[in-house]
Amino acid sequence: MFSHKKELQFHAKPERPDPVYAKKLQEILGGQFGEISVAMQYLFQGWNARGDEKYKDLIMDTGAEEMGHVEMIATMIARLLDDAPINEQEKAAEDPVIGSIMGGMNPHHAIVSGLGAMPENSTGVPWNAGYIVASGNMLADFRANLNAESQGRLQVARLYEITDDPGVKDMLSFLLARDTMHQNQWIAAIKELEEKRGTTVPSTVPSDWEATDFSYSLMNFSEGEESKKGSWASGKAPDGNGEFDYVKKPKAHGGKQELKPAPSYVHGTPPLD
Amino acid sequence: MFSHKKELQFHAKPERPDPVYAKKLQEILGGQFGEISVAMQYLFQGWNARGDEKYKDLIMDTGAEEMGHVEMIATMIARLLDDAPINEQEKAAEDPVIGSIMGGMNPHHAIVSGLGAMPENSTGVPWNAGYIVASGNMLADFRANLNAESQGRLQVARLYEITDDPGVKDMLSFLLARDTMHQNQWIAAIKELEEKRGTTVPSTVPSDWEATDFSYSLMNFSEGEESKKGSWASGKAPDGNGEFDYVKKPKAHGGKQELKPAPSYVHGTPPLD
Amino acid sequence: MFSHKKELQFHAKPERPDPVYAKKLQEILGGQFGEISVAMQYLFQGWNARGDEKYKDLIMDTGAEEMGHVEMIATMIARLLDDAPINEQEKAAEDPVIGSIMGGMNPHHAIVSGLGAMPENSTGVPWNAGYIVASGNMLADFRANLNAESQGRLQVARLYEITDDPGVKDMLSFLLARDTMHQNQWIAAIKELEEKRGTTVPSTVPSDWEATDFSYSLMNFSEGEESKKGSWASGKAPDGNGEFDYVKKPKAHGGKQELKPAPSYVHGTPPLD
Amino acid sequence: MFSHKKELQFHAKPERPDPVYAKKLQEILGGQFGEISVAMQYLFQGWNARGDEKYKDLIMDTGAEEMGHVEMIATMIARLLDDAPINEQEKAAEDPVIGSIMGGMNPHHAIVSGLGAMPENSTGVPWNAGYIVASGNMLADFRANLNAESQGRLQVARLYEITDDPGVKDMLSFLLARDTMHQNQWIAAIKELEEKRGTTVPSTVPSDWEATDFSYSLMNFSEGEESKKGSWASGKAPDGNGEFDYVKKPKAHGGKQELKPAPSYVHGTPPLD
Amino acid sequence: MFSHKKELQFHAKPERPDPVYAKKLQEILGGQFGEISVAMQYLFQGWNARGDEKYKDLIMDTGAEEMGHVEMIATMIARLLDDAPINEQEKAAEDPVIGSIMGGMNPHHAIVSGLGAMPENSTGVPWNAGYIVASGNMLADFRANLNAESQGRLQVARLYEITDDPGVKDMLSFLLARDTMHQNQWIAAIKELEEKRGTTVPSTVPSDWEATDFSYSLMNFSEGEESKKGSWASGKAPDGNGEFDYVKKPKAHGGKQELKPAPSYVHGTPPLD
Amino acid sequence: MFSHKKELQFHAKPERPDPVYAKKLQEILGGQFGEISVAMQYLFQGWNARGDEKYKDLIMDTGAEEMGHVEMIATMIARLLDDAPINEQEKAAEDPVIGSIMGGMNPHHAIVSGLGAMPENSTGVPWNAGYIVASGNMLADFRANLNAESQGRLQVARLYEITDDPGVKDMLSFLLARDTMHQNQWIAAIKELEEKRGTTVPSTVPSDWEATDFSYSLMNFSEGEESKKGSWASGKAPDGNGEFDYVKKPKAHGGKQELKPAPSYVHGTPPLD
């Protein structure tokens, strides 16, 4: 059960309107690694968690927090849209700066939401749940989370680069900090799980299920051998169970890719040769 | 530039037809973490790589290999569809097993592809590029890769559980092995990058961009304090730059979430109170 | 800012597993009018609200409640999946009931989420934000909300019809009740707004913007005149500003649909006639 | 069965080209509440209608009309694209107005359709059928229709604000008028149905299916009690069957959200605590 | 402008209910090559046609007809859903045939549309406009149309194979016939255009735009030389402007795929080697 | 199995940065008829091919080549993004040319990919597999291929028109040439198949399945008889099996579109008339 508090977790006040930046900021609201993604990802992971209260509570703490981040960014976007020159078409014909703002805005901000945030990314594509991950395996999912917080913080840093509004930068400084925390927390949780259960997900696969001859070989499918120089091509593998090796010319073990002729009821082209 | 060899990388021959299983196997072909996803993810990462030939070659080696995995699974699906009872409607009315197979198949296998694999997941949703990640930051992307290989191997293990066809299990044993390798290789590459550049992505954010007061606090947004017991709530954070702390009652720092009244040109409901 | 309480708003305990029903229940979690839709719709409306605190608070009250409904249904789905016969392929070959359950399940419940809820509808299509509405005009949006609660309660009623599990019915009885409340509340709010500002959205369009000759005519574009009998074809229109009339043979006022020839730089087929 | 007349229902001739506006106009062609949406929504409602010829004919009249609106807007978009400066890249480098037009256009208008309308919204997202509603319950669907016409007219009004082309305004004046009619007709039809069958959809749910203790309570899930002041928090509810009340501190009735441990065959992380 | 006639273009009456087949029939209603696709494709081509009335009229004739096909199939689906055992869960537990029907249906037919057709394909994915083609070049588009009618008739033939209901077969026999006509008509129209303007689309590319050294070479990127035996590997090319040749070992003309180092403001991983 | 060569198939070096053009070029990378589409389409056709090695090898040759085209265009996009003015917001406020470039870019190029190509089209919509065709019928699929190469070359020609960068034009000249080849090869292959098996797809439908009375009639559903003048309205049809005729007033053969009343368990509006 959720309850809402009217105050924002952190400041979300720009110094001045900037509808073109509002469009860009949509990325961290409704993009692949925006706040809707992390909020929904954590909540579904939490709801689907089976056992392990300590982890489940961590996930739900973070999921509920991220809902508050969606709120902050939605607020910032709406405020950046104040006084957007959306109906100054006459001036735009003469003043290229106004024209460029009107052309560079997300049209949805003018036509669909009426100066409000949209649940979509910076190119106007609606958020969809195909972005999120909740597999029921905690180590797998914490890796998804670490990735999400890494991609998210990277995008925040890029958005920080491309604004000079101190109010926007203030909010972004908070998001940078929380993403630092979240990266750290998932790294800590991953370490716990790996130490107890091993690094390969899932750790529960019996060894006789696996064609172990192929479990530690780097196969050279891209001409050139630069990749041979890395720590992944020789020496002990991180899982401690094997030695990496490098296969210069990977073999085909599987025979020719051929299928039986089509039966007549699928109405393929009848045999020709 | 790519070239194709007609032999498969590994065996993909089921012992008997199983169109219901063919539907399920689509998940690791065209699902969120199917082989199309990893192939495209690695190829875009490689093409967008700027510098660092050793890493780029590793990425391209793996991307080209994954194209071959798409091929193996597509082949397996087509073979599982041989002799599917798609036009035995008369028998189905009497024999519930046939009816159940016809109802449990992906209709696309009969109607659209004519007993071939589809570029879609196990519920029939077409693959889309919103699944993939190529950010230009290698540490971020290698974390995405480690996640993808973890989710992928987990799904392969679940698919292994739910078949008893030795030919299918044989192919899955190879995929389990390759996913073991790929998890190991990304762990090794991540370790190299973290050791050189730090664990927080991106490592290039100046500290004065960040509201560092909030960089190491676990905030308790989900009632109950089980999460306080983890390694993420106290002690040195993994990045070595701060100490975790636990915030029992997170504060709202941002003031009430309020916007200015709407201008008349957005045609909101006129003020009422 | 949001906080989460671990207890559910209402019971979500089925009496027995039913993975086929779990698939169907996904509709009211992640479908067009599922709980994710209403939760996100209300939250975006609230965040984008400009002025009118009374309405905004109502919206946020309801939005936060709906997040709790997502949680209840996600929990119910996970519990319906307990003991699903996902790896009993040998029995399935002989027992058509087991085969029919395995074929009728959502494969994601077995392969992707590991017996957890998915953020998708009953056919396995991921939820997307193209479903939701937050226009900045409250009367328009309350109509969207009334529609959403009407469609939602209709789907709940249909799902009630097709289960005989008392635990599932218990949860659905609560959702039926809350949807009754939510339909009533939006009707009440719509009535307030219509009384103050008129029934036509937006009420702020100056009359000289509108081709008022066409504002009250029912045009007969489908052969047969049954529609002439309704209250929409004659008499005073609900907005009080006009009289309905019925146009038996609608005219074309716009001239032939013709475009200029294509310029050469679009490389159309060169003129032929 | 449908037949087509070559004349347009109303004028669709701009006074001058405006490719940036053409991009925006796509919203009411192929957006969530564009003309494709209402046309398809009404047609599917009509085709699926069971009984009640009067309503079905009304729906089909309107659906066939909306197909003609798609045509008008498609025509307008194509004409706004005449003489778009799509291949004047040399001038653009010097003249920021031309550059701004080229940057502000929908690239599909130049590259994909060759100066024609696209079946997509103002940000270039293809129309999809997840937007439409046809539930088989007429009251529910007429509410969907009233919403669609409200959102649609709102968007038309906003588009009217942001053009000064008299030809475009002429066409929009017609759409404003038709949306006035369509809002009025659905209000009239809703009133008829509500008077005969009650306001709650569906009206056929037996009262013992519903947890009626919860059917008239506004629950305060967002801190602050502004919402208590509305007509939805006390007094008789619009359906005439209950009294609204206000629940200041909503209770959790459902016990802790907990699931059974995962069975080994889903390969979750093995129990850790 | 469109008008609608209440009679269907052809019979659409099944002899008996068949909800599992109704699910499959959705493919030719709302699938990639279903009737919605061809209707919308032709209408957009017609609306965007610039000049050439003869072709435009042909396109609009066919587009309006296809709207009537959508109607026929929607009607057939609704009728196949009559008496579907959607609320016979008790019987289903004992009777595997009923269970198999309930599991094999599209859940939307029961829960969302209330026994009506859905605007989606046979796996429940909503129709989207990314399927259609209207490029402004008639030869290109007629090829798209010939393809669409070929894929469509193929799917109809497969659906004919998998039903034994004479009423369904009757409707499909009409669709087979109309698709025969439509394939023939587009072949005839293509022939006209090719004879006048050449076979290569677009025919208006000046020869000095093209790297003509590469215009007639089959490049052997897939090991094995079977493809060398075809009429595409030697002899005069169909456009009459060149001779096919076969390149056994295709060369790379483009230098190594390398990019400049990333600038610091994109926050990639800092250089490592 | 695939292997990768580091050299590009052809030059992909622009003379100067052009981030606005980079956005447009995305269309032929990740659009409906971009290189990802043709690569995936051919590969799936090849993997699903049953028999006919000569054709399968042709398909795989071309599919593998197209993977190399994805690579070339991805490279070109990344190079066009070098030195994009993404963080020059201060200058942009004064210099409308810079503002127009920043507004006209795809924000993903700055925020998401870090100056790399995205797997999406020119409006930022992710590529999806709903674009591709692999039906198991070769004649049908070769028509899909001819269409894809026609649409693709048309888009390349339009992109050639709207750049004046000699390096970009150089790459496009190669794509124009390869699309000439690919159109020619599919025309040649289609001719072979049509000569052997007839022009109507599928050629295997028994004549008694088809309502042949309707197989050669052009039906006049769009007022006006211009279409009667074409080669598709009289004379021998291309398949050689019938004579075209023109139906001035098409009849409705199917009776009124009516459905049975809804059963109570779908909770429609109860009967009203």
C-alpha cells in the first residue's frame, strides 16, 4: 500500500523556461532508463520476491523512492514549459530563435499535455514495460539494477553538461548523488550474493546440464586478435571453476543448416530444382 | 563486413516435434533477453566504440557469435514444428491432446511463417530495439552485458527444466556453456575497468556536480527496517569514497509540488475555486 | 514523495493454484485499463495539475491508492502460479488436463518472471504509456477517468464470472466496490465542473472559431435511419446552446481531394497520363 | 460495406506551405485521440454491437464520418508540405529560418512519404490499436467516446491557437463544430442509458458480488485533506445507492505482501538468510 | 468522404461456434497483412497520390473495398465467439476439451471485447501503422501492394486448411478470390508503369549519382556457390542496363571501422590502453 | 555461423559533422525499410527456407551483405555526430544556427548513445520485427524483398537530394548501386518462379476452394470511373486464367451485419429497445 506526501523529495525549480530542454529531460522520465523504468522495475522485483526479507525491503525502499523521482522530474518539465512560445507563430516567422524553439519542442507538450510532462522519452516514444526486468533471481536482477543505475547516471551527467540553468543543475546534482548511492548499494548486494552462491547466474544448474568444453573459451569471430590481450582470454576465470582459453578459428559443430521440405498444407512454393 | 558459413555452430536437432515447446523457445530467440537482443546489443556497442581496440574486438567477437546463436535457435524452432498437427481439426474435436497442442501453439507458426521461426518472443510480441543498450560508456555497457547474459542463462535453465527431448537439451547445454563464458568474460572486463577508473559510472563527474550529502544514504521509504541489516546500510561503500548510512525517516527537501496556473492558450478548465 | 507499507490494502489469497487464470488476470494489471494504467494516469494528471488544489488532491489520493491495487493483483498472480505444472512435460504427454494447463499459461510466468506477475496484459503485450491520458483540462480528464473506471469494472465483472475460487472472488469483490466509488467520484466531479463551466470541452473556445452551422447535426453516413430515433437527433442539445437536427444526405463541402503534382526531388513515379 | 466519394467533407486548403505545422497536425490524424482512433473505435464498436439498432446506427454514422475526417486532415498535411525546403541544405547553412524549418519538420514527410501524410502522431510514433475501446458495453463505450471527443476537441483548439493560416483555421473550425456535435450526442446517449439502467458500469453486477463496505469511501492516500471539500466526499452518491464518506487514515486489510519460497525449478537465488 | 451500407459484401456465418479458431482468424483482421493493413495502406496511398487519376481511383476503389473486408471478418469472429465456454470453469476442471478451448482462446475475446473482434493479430498484438506503406512513388507502392496481397492470400489459404466449418470456408473462398483479383490488378498496373518508366525504383536517379560498378554484381557473402546457378548471377539484368556478374570473394572497399575518441562531454570510459 | 571483418564494405566518411542529417540518416538504418529490416528479413527467410538450395544461398548471400550495410550506416552516423554542438547552450541562446542544430538533432544521439548510432528510425522510434516478412513461400517473399529494395532505394535517393556533403553522397552512391542490383536479382528470381508455378500466390490453392466468380472483377467502391481505363479492368488477366471485368455498382452479397444479443455473462448494457 502506498501513501503520498505533497512535498517533493528535492528542489525542482528551473531559473527560466526552456521548452527545448524540457523535451530532452523526458529521457530520464520516460526513457529506457528513466525513472519510470527503475520505479516499476524495483516494485515488480519486490512484489515477486520469494523469501529473503532483507533484500525485498531494500528493493521496496528504492522502488518507492524512485516514484518520488518521477514526480520531481515531471514537475521540472512542467516548470520548464512555463511561458513556452507555443502560440507566437507570427513572431516565429521573423525571429529564428523563436522558430527554432517552436520547432525543437516536443509537440506533445503544447498539444497533448498542455504544458505538462508526458510519460514518454526524449523522442516522444511512450514508455513501455518491455524495458523492465524482474526475473525472480536476485543476483540476475541486482545486475539489471546496477546496469539501470549506471545508464541512468550517465544520462543525468550528459543532461548536466547541456544546461546552464542553476535550478536544473541543482536537481540533477541530487539525482547524480542518489544514483551514486544506488550503484553502491547494488554492488554491495551483488557482492553478498556472489560470495554466498557463486558468480554465475543461475548458480543452481547441475554441471551435467552444461557442455563444459565450451564454458571458458573466447571465440574469435571478428577478424583480428586484439581481444586475445584481455584478462578474459587466458588465466583463471572469475567463477574459479575454469581456465580461459582463446579459440583462434572457431569450429562449426552443428552440420549444415537445412530443414525438411515443407508439407503441402503450408502452401510454400512447390519444389523447383 | 560479415560472412556466413552454412554449418551451425552447434547441433540443433530435436528428437521429435513439439510445437508447444517451439512457442516457448521463441523467448530466447526474440524475447527481451533473447539472442537477437544480445547480437544487436553487442554489434551496436562495437560499431559505436570510440578507441580501446581490445574491448571493441571482444565485443565484435561476441556479437558475431550471437548471430550464429540466433541461427541455431531459429533452426531448432523450425524443426520442432515439423509434423505439427495444424490441420487436424477433425481429430482435435475428439482428441483433447491434439486440441491442446493446437490451442497451445503460436498461431504465427502455422499461419504466418509456415513452420518457421518468428522474430518474436514466447507470447508473440515482435522483437524491438527498445530492449538493447549501447551507451558509449564501456563500464555501463559491460554491466548491461553481464545482466543480459545472466537473464539469458536463467531463461535457458528454465527451458531446460521443461523439456525432456534429448536433442533440445543438447543444444541448451551448449547455450548454458556459452552464457557461462560470456558472464565470466564480462565480469573480467568489468573488473579491469573498475580497477583503473573506479566503480561509479560515469567516473568522470566532478565532485562539485554532485549533492554528495545524499550519495551514501539508504532511505527507508518502505515501512519496516529489514533493509538496515545489509552491507549497503553501514560501513564503507564499495567505491571507497564514503560511508553508508541509514535514514529511518527520509525528509522532503523540495517544497510542495505546485505549478503556476495554466495560461489561457492551453484551454485547461478555467479556475474554479 | 511516496512511502510504502508492507500490508496489502485487501486480501489477495486464492484457495488454489490456477496458472491459466493467472494469465487472464494480467489484463487488469497490465492491460489497457488495468491498474498500472489508472495509477499512472492519475499520477500524471496530478503532477501536471495547474491550480485547483481540491481536484489535485482527489486525483493524487486515487493515484496512490491504485498503486496499491497493482500490488494486490501482482500478489494474487504470483500466488495463482504456485505449483503450476511447468516442468511436468512427461505427465503432460499423457494427461490432457496438465497439457492444457501448460499450453494455456502465459509462458513468461514460467520462463521470464519465475512464477511472478509480469507488467503486461492477458495476451502478453507489455504495458505502454500510450494508454494513459493527462491533458491539463480537468473536465476532459475526468471523463477519461470515468471511462477508465467503467472499462475496468466491466473487466473485473467478467473475470469474476470466470473463476470459482472464493479467494479470487474475494479480492475481485473489493475491486468492484472501489470501482463503484471511483465511478461515483468522477461523476460527482464532472457534474461540478459542468455546472460551473459548461459541458463542451474545452469551454474556452470563442464562438467565432467554430463553424457553428455544423455543431448540432447528426449526419447519416450509414445507410438506414434508425439513429434518427434517438435523443441526439432532435430537440435541445445537452449543452443548451443549440437544437439537434438530422441530415439525411450529408453534403461534401470540400471539393475534390486532389494534390499538386509531386516535385521531381521526391522521386515519385514520373507523370504517366 | 463502404463506398467512397471523391469530394472532401469540408475545405482543407492552407494559404501557404508550413511543414513544421504539418508535423504538429499529425497529432489529430494519427495520435492517441486523432481521427484514425475515433474512426476505428466507432467502427469496431458498431461491428461488435449486439442488439440495439438505434445505437448501432448512431455509432456507424459517426464512424463513417470520421473516416472522412482522416481524409481531410491527410489532405491538409500533404498541402502544407508543398514547397517544403527539404533539399535546400546550402541555403540552410546560412539562413537560420530555413535551417529551423528543416530541423523542425518530421523527417518522414521528406524521406518516407514524399510530401504526404503519415499514419503517425506529432512525434512520429505510428498509430496503434491499443488506443481504441470497444467493450461490448454501450454505456462504458459511450463514456470512452465522450472522452475521445473531449480530448480531440481540446487538441484541435490548441492547434487553432498555434497557426495563423486562415485556410487551416477554416478546416479546424469545422472540426471544432463536429466535435461539439459529437460531445453532445454522446452526452445525450449516455443520459438515455443511465436513466434506464443506472450510472454504474456494468449495472448487472449482483450486489452480493461486491464488498459494499468500500463502495462509497474516499480514501486519503495523499497527505492533506483538500479533497474532503468536494461533492465526492460526503452526501448522496450519484448512483443513488449510497452515501459518500471520507476515510482519513485508510487501513490495510490484507496482511503482509509475502510469497512462498520459490521452488528449485525456477532457479531463483537459493535462500540466503 | 465515406458512406456505409449495412449489408456485408459477402456471407460471414459460421455453422458453429469456435473460439479457438476466432483467435486465429484475428491474423487476417489485425495482423501485419490483415485487412486493416491493406485498407489503411491503400487509403493513405490514395490520399497522398499526386496526379495520375486513373491509378488513384484504382487505389481508392480497392481501399474502400478492404474496409468492407475488415467488417466481414470482424463479424465472423464475433459469431465464432457465440456460446464460447468462457464461464464454465467448473466443467473445465473435468473436461479437458473445454479446458483446452478456454486455454486456447484469446482472453481479450472474453474479458475486453465481450465476444467481439479485437483490432489485433492472432497472438493478441495490437495493429500498428508501422505495417503500412505509402511512399508517394507508385511503382514502389504497387510492389508493396502485390506483396501484401500475396502474403494475405497465403494466410487465407492456411486458415482454409485448418477449419472444417463450411460457413467459414465460404467466406474464405471469397477472400481467396478477391486476393486473386488484387494480385492480378497490381501485376497489371506494375507492368504498365515498368514499361513506361523502367523497372528500377526510383527511375529518376541520374546515373552519375550511382556507383555503377556495383550495380549488377551478386556478392557471395554466404559460403557455398549454389546462388551462382541462378538467372541473377549472369546474363542480362532485367532492367536491360547491365550484365550480372558473380563476385566470389567480395572485397572490403571501406577501410577499418574506427571512430575518433569520444570527447569528454559524453562521459565515456576514459581511455585505457 | 557468422564471422566479421573489420574493414567496411564501402567508404563511410563525411567531410564534415552534420548532426541534423545524422538524425535523418537513421531512417535507412532503423526505419521500416532500413538496413536492419532487410538484413533480418533475408536471414529469417534463409533460416526458414525448406528445400531449394539455390534460392536459400541467394537469400543468405544478400542477408549477410546487408549486415555490413547496417555497419556502414552506423559508422557514418557516428562520424556525422563528431563535434555536434550538444553542450554549447550558451552560444545557442545567441546564435540561432546553433540553436536550430541543437533543436533539430535526435536527443538520443547526445543523451543515450553518446555520439553513436541508435537502432531506431528518423523520428526516434525503435526498430521492431513487425516490419519484416518471412512466410515460407518464396514467391511471396521475393515480392516482399523487391518491395523492400524499392522503398529502400527511394529513401536513399531522397537522402541523396538533401545533403551536399561529398563523403555522404559517396556512401549513398554505393547504396543506390546495391539496391539496383538487389531489385534486379529479385525481379530475376520472381520471373523464374512465376514461369514455373504461376503468378498467383499461393499457386497451390485448388480451384474449388475459391469463389471464382469474384476472381477477376474490379469493383467500383470509389465514385468516379477513372479506374475503368486501366489494363486491370478489361482484357486477359496476367495469370492467364480469366478476363478482367468492371463492376460499376458492387453488390452486397452478405446480408445485414447483425449479431445475436449478448449473453448476460458478458455484462453488456441490458437490452433497451
